[in-house]
Amino acid sequence: MFIAQGFKVKNNHFWKYIVGSIVVIIASAIGQIPWLIAVAMKLIGEKKSIDIKPEMLMSALDSNLTLFFMLFSFAVTLFTLFLIVKYFHGQKFIEVTTSRKKMDWKRVFFSFSIWAFLSITTVAISFYSSPESYEVQFHLVPFAILAVISIVLIPIQTSTEEYIFRGYLMQGFALLSKNKLFALVLTSTIFGLLHIANPEVSKLGYTILVYYIGTGFFLGILTLMDEGMELSLGFHAANNLTAALLITSDWTVFQTHSILKDNSVPSVGFDVLLPVVVVFPILLFIFSKKYKWTNWKDKLAGNIHENEITNQINLGNKYE
């Protein structure tokens, strides 16, 4: 059982996950230092006062360079998490990835493909139905640089978020509560609320958090039902890659040299609820049929029983 794999390790306690999370936050801050230095050097070169505010971080440099520095911090964070899992918890990193013996890349690519296809199709339909709302801003060289940065670093960024929430913290909260629903609710809610600093929230209001929290629940359900993170890893990577490469606007977190720019006036409507109440349930149905998921109630809301914990401990002893 994926969510119970934290029980495999002797002397693995919830306080370690608190300490590990603090170290991860510190690592993320350290990973942003090169970005701060680059912005400061740009301001010094232009003989401007060094007053680095969030909006200055996003606008001082070329958008490709800004994206690179933004994503670089996630690489530092993921490497730190790897060290924490391996040396602080004494756990194999594959155990916070999947219950399978190795990563199932077919699952990753299937999830990636289905969401990338839907995302591209949605943008295409929107563009051709109301072209006046969009600006084609494709330029080969900036886009090529964007593509390289995005293809290399965005999967690292999305994987970092998945490993923290659907892997590390999911197992940590399971260790604390021995209840799957508790772990699902907390990780999904925290995941959604951490997006509160995104410019989309300040532009559209807190209602947009319904989408972020709902996405957290969708990814958590994928992980629990499929006994691993492969599907959520593929989905998240496709979501952010298409967002960076296909379309940007003045009010989104990714300001890029994408193919299209959305110039429409943003508003919150049913389109915020549509993925959560319609699209995600359909995707769950598709995945459930393909991978033959059963026993939904126990996998999503059941307790982790003593015999399951004992099995994990015995497996851990077997590997030692």
C-alpha cells in the first residue's frame, strides 16, 4: 500500500516530517538566491535603487530568464527532499513515488498525453471561437529558448510539488493519523491554499482557490486509487507545460514567450468549476476503467489497519 510505506522505516515519526518540511522551505528560499542576485545586478546596471519586490522579480529580467530562475529553485528543493527522504527518514525514494517496484512510465505518459491533448484542444477551440481575445506572439528564437527551459525544468517543478504533497506529506499525515481521508484532505487543502500567492488569485479573487484545492483532491485521489504518483506526475507536467508554451497573459504566474497571449478581461465563472465538477470526474472514470480500480471507499477514506502496518514493517525488515 503506497500511503502506508512510511511505516516500513524504523523510528519514523511525524515530527521528522515537520522538520523535513521546514528544511524543504529553507531550501526553496536558498534556491531563489540566484534570482535575487540577477535582479539586483540588473538594477545596479541600470542605476536603479535595489528594492526587490515580488512584482520586480517578475518584470526586471527577460521572461525566459525569469522562468529559468523561478524553476531553478524547484530543482534545489527536489534534490533537498531526496536527501531528506534517503538520509533523514532512511527511506527509499521510490517508496514516496509508487508502491510498484519501479516507476511505471507508461502510466506517466498516458496521463500526460490525455491531459496535454485536452488542454491543447481547449485552447484551440477558444482561439478559433473568439480570436479577437488573443494575440499571436510567436517568435522562433525566444520560443525555442522557452521550449528548452520548459521541457527540462517544468517537469522538475511539477514533480517537486507532487513529491512534497502526494508523496512525502501524504505518507507523513498517514503516519500521524492512520487514516487515508485525513491525509487526502490535508494535503489537498494545503496544496490549494499555497497557490494563494499566485497573481491569478489577486486578479480573480479567492473563488479561484476552488480550482486549486479541487485539483489537489483530484491528484490525491489519483495517487491513492492507483497506489502511486505516476498518473499525478504526468497530469501535472502536462498542465504546466501547455500553460507555459501555449498561452500567457498579463495576470498569470507564467509570463512567457508563448504562442498566444490572452488579452481578454479575466472573470470567474462556471469555467472555474467545470474542471472540478465535470472534467476531473470523467478523467477519474477513464483511469478507473483502464487500471481496474476497485474498493474506492476503503482506499480513499479507510483507516490503515494494524495488519497493513505490520506487513509494511515486515517488508522493511526484509529489505534491510
